Amino acid sequence: MKTQRWFTPWLLLGPAVVWLLVFNLWPAINTVVLAFTNAKPLGGGSFTGLANFERMLNDDQLVYALVNSIVYMLVCLPLLLFLPLLLAVLLEKKLPGITFFRTAFYTPVIASAVVVALIWTWLLEDRGLVNGLAQQLGFLTEPLPFLSGRWLLLFSAISLTVWKGLGYYMIIYLSALGNVSRQLHEAAAVDGAGPIRRFWSVTVPGVRTTMLLVSVLVTVSALRVFTELFVLTNGTGGPGGRTMSLVMLIQMYSRGFTGHLGYASALSLLLFVITVGPMLLLLRLNRKAA
Amino acid sequence: MRTRLVGLALSSAVLTAVAGCGLSGADTSDDQVDITGEVKGTVTLQTWALKPKFTDYMQGVIDSFEAEYPGTTVKWLDQPGDGYSEKVLSQAASNELPDVTNLPPDFALPLAKQGLLLDIDQADDKLREEYVEGAVASYEFAGQTGVFGYPWYLNTDVNFWNTELLAKYGLDETKLPTTMEEMVDQARILKEKSDGAVHLLSRKPGIEDLNQAGVELVSADGTEFIFNTPEAVAVLDLYREAFAEGLLPRNVLTDAYLGNMDLFKKEQVAWTTGGGNSITDIAVDNPSLAEKVIASPSIGTPSLYTQGLSVAKNSDNLPAAVALARWVTNTENQAAFAEVVPGIFPSTVASAEDPQFSQSDGTNVGDAKKIAFTSLAEAELLKPVIVDQAMDDFLKQQFSLAISGEITSQQALDKAVEKCNELLNN
């Protein structure tokens, strides 16, 4: 008895397809359309051709935001590529009490990003714990402007991202390390390879595909950084808005009753393009290496 | 064939979505609306974060309205404090604004521009007679004819001083600064005598400070920002020099600090500004400080914060909607509201002589309240309602650069004016 019709697969896929169309495809298309308009939340807008993209060329804030986002990505990528791997190698060992350390390193991941960033704000402010302690111990005479100096602020946010991301990527690496052959390690050890040599010649090649995954994840999330910078700068983007990320700039233009949705959408398209670029590059590099 | 059918259906859906997405038109017609008719039927009232603290008060007002106008039923919607603008925005975008909605002027402006709000000036010929001028003016917008809300409750800022810190570091509470220049002079004394542990100034200026100093912000027709004047440069330069001298905490550049009221509560700064009831709030967090605080009038033009009730132009029940908005904002109901919400003031002319507001009970709380109430006569909306979020952010950023000395005050103001005009016209 044949009960299956041609539309049966579509019926089964239907809810997921509708979900994708409504919540993914439609907003994405809408963003592309709005990028060529001067739309506001109320009253729509009119098509303005490439005007929003021309505005980008004269936007100082965009230059700062792009530089910040790219620096963020360039610093976070190596740190979050190798530190969690090293940590995973250390925590992979079956030692008494190792579960405690695994849990401790993972705890920042489950903590709310906003709460964590607020705690860091208290730690890093002029009268905060870090400056206070450094002054008490005689390392500093004046507090360091962690929250009011452009680059210190950016690197404070990067430190926060790295600290919070360590546990997450560590877990990914831990599962990947389980697949690295122990025999290879033993063979390398027999051949006289030390721990560092074994790390580079056995462990790293063994988790190369996972490293690619981590690279893509870190790149995308670093280019789209928002919460850390937003909370540490109290939403201002740092002194003169010069520590804004691209997402903060998009948020600045799209907020409120009279948000500039057209320009914000054009910026979103730019973000999309610069996010896709490094991802394609990484995939290409991986294919070559393979 | 099947694949083509599915493809065609998907393409149609996408094209329909594209055609409709985000580009709907606005109803900006100036059609007269008929508000005559019997006050009866159901009418919706939307307030902003009044439940559960003020439920009894609001329910009392609603009950009295329904008793005054038999046959009416008020459906009261109270929205949470967070996300109110998004809620109103979605209601406006879907043309589902409640009949009467609590809207501050900056929320009302874009809705008025879209023709969504009733011109109260046309609907109620006693409006200008019964409500104070400044409050009514808050709901008049350049380029739009009409008044787009009944003023409800008002507030303003006064200065608060920590007398203990003033005395400890050589300042006289009877000679409080009355100009920003005097403020900077006293800030210098306080900083020197406290060895930098305490500040007097703890905030950077905003566009409100330019207005307060008498700088013309917007052209008369409301189509252009014009605040890059020598007077505005002088205001920024004053702060710039004070910052260079270390008279302000460094974190004011990013506002990444607790805010001057919080620093005041922690007794790290000796001056702050706040509403007329701020001493009561201070007492909650730092009871021993509250008794040491005194108030003085704002320096320059006092700020005016207005809340109002607007009526949806497309309401199905305009007579009842107008009657309800007027009822909630009438003298008696506003006076009663100000009693349950200390620190707010009524916007009706008849309340001007109410001793509840115009006289102090001799306490520092009473004095502050009296100063705030008397300041309202001269108070103005210091930040023009056409300044949107993006403009405000950009202004703060440029002012921050000027104060830190990275660019000159003139450069900051020129860039701010250029950007604000660009955003205004796009």
C-alpha cells in the first residue's frame, strides 16, 4: 500500500521551512531592501539608491568601529585558538580533583555576559579592585584608565571575552582530544619526542578540524562583539565613541522611535560581508592544508 | 513540475515579503476629526509602570470617571517600565494605539508626525487656559500644527549639596555657586583641600547644558541645528579646563561610572542634581547623608520633564477618549497623584497656589520640593525633542572628545552640528 504523496516531505519540512522563511530569510531580505532606503521605524521610507553606502565613506565612527572589530578579531583569534587547547590538554589528564578545575574553567561560560561585564567594570574602574590593589602594592601611583582610555578599554574587553570564552572552547577541544590516538603519542614518545614536540606534531594535527571550527566561531563572534564593549563603556562606545564595535554602531543608529534603519541596515550588510570574508578564507586554508 | 510549483510558491512569498517589508506609508493628513458625541462606551487607557505601586490611585481615578460618565468602561493597560518605547512603537506601527496613551513629548513627536495623534488644541478649547504654558508647549512641535497631548505630571532638577563635605573642605553652604564659573572655582578648592579624594563636579555637559547657558540650539523653524556658537564653545571650554585640572573624575568621559547621584550617595562627590524628592531617595540608600543635604535652585534655566496623555486620532471612541484624558489630568486628580508620588508636580494652572507644593514644611525635603515647584515656572524642555538617540550618542561622544582635549570645543560642536543635521534630514 502506497500512502506517500509527493508533498509528504514538504509537509514534514513545512514548519521548519516556514520558521526559516519568517525569522531568517525574510529579515535578511528586509535588511538588504532597507539598506537602500532612508527607512524609519514609523512611516517607512523611500528608496535612496546607494546614498547609505556613500555616507559610510565619510563616517569617521565607522572607521574606528571597523578598526576595533578587526583588532578584536585579530587578538581574540590566536588567544582563543591556542589557550583553550592548552587548557584542554592539561585538564584531559585523569588526576584527582580534575573535575573541579574543568567545572571552574567552564563557570564563566554559563554566567550572564552582562553580569560578568558589570563585575569587570567594578574591578577595573579607577577606584576598583585592580587599580586599588596595584596602588596598595606600589605598582601604580595613579590608577590606569582601563575604562576611559581607548586602547586599554578595548584590551580590557578583549581580556573579558578571552576569559569568558576559554571554558567554552576548552570543552570543544576536550571532546576532540578524545579522538586523538593515544598510540600516536606513545609512538612519538618512544621516538624521543618531548611534550612540546608531541603537542605540535601529534595533538595539533589531530585536532586540526576542530581548530578550524573554533577559528570560524571565534572570528564570527569577535567581529560581532557587542555586550563586553557595551557594558564596559556604559553604552557610550568609550571616549568619543572610539571604542565602538561595528555592532554597537549599528545599534546606535537603529535605536528608538526615530531609528535610522536604512543606514543601520547598510552597516549590517557591511558586517555580513566582512564576517563572511574571513570564514571563506579559513575554509580555503583548511582545504589547502587537507 | 512539482519542483517548479514549490519554487514558484517560494518566490511569490519572498517577493510579497520584499514588496511589503518596512516601507509602509504614513497617514499625515490633516483631516478634521469629529470628537462630538456622547461620552459612553469602552475606552482604553495605557499607562507606563504604574502597577502595582499606584494601582489604587489609578483605579480610583478610573472608577470616578466611570461614575461621572455612566455607560463608560475604561480598559486600563499598564505596561512595564522596560521596553515601553518598543511597545508603543509596535502599537503605532500596527495602527493599534490605545485610545489614551501616556507619552512623554519625545515619544509623541514621531507619532504626531505620522498623523497618529489627536490635536488636543482643536479638541479642547480650555486646554491653554487650564494647563501651564510650558507644559502645553512641550507637546507642540516645530513643523506640526497642534498640541499632541494633555500635560500630566511635571518634574524638574534642583541642585543638592553635601553640607558636611562642603564644610570639611573649606566651602560655605551659604555661598553656594550660582554660575558654572563659580562652580569650577569651588570645585578647585574642594579638590585641593581633599587632596583629590572628593569632587564637586562629576558629570560632563550635554546639549541640555548648552540650552541652560542660553545657547540657541535649533533654528526657529526647527529644521536645522545651530548650536556651534562661541557661547557653546565657552561652555565646553569651561569643562575642558576643569577636566585638565583634575576637577572631574576621569570616567565622566565615558559615563562608565556610577553616575553623579550614586557618587553623591557614596559621599565621593559633594554636588549632584535631581528631582524635588531626591532627598527621600537618598535616605533609602544612605540615611545618615540625607539629613546633611541641602537643595538650591538649578544654575541657569531649570529643566522641565513632562509626562502627558495623548489621544489616538483613529480612536473608535474619541469623545470618551478626550474626556478620559482630560479627567485623569484635571487639577484634582493631578493634585491627588502628586500626593501619592512625592516629587512630581501637577501641570494645571489651578495648582500653582496649592500650598501642598508652594510651601515648605521646614525640612530639607520640604525645601527641595518648594524650590523644585517654584522653578517650574521658568523650566523648559532643555533637550529638543528632535534630538534622537543617534544624535544624542554622537553629541555625547563629541563633547567627551572636547573635554578630554583630543579635539577643540569648536571642532566638536561643528562635527556635532553637521552630524545632527545629516541625521535630521535623512
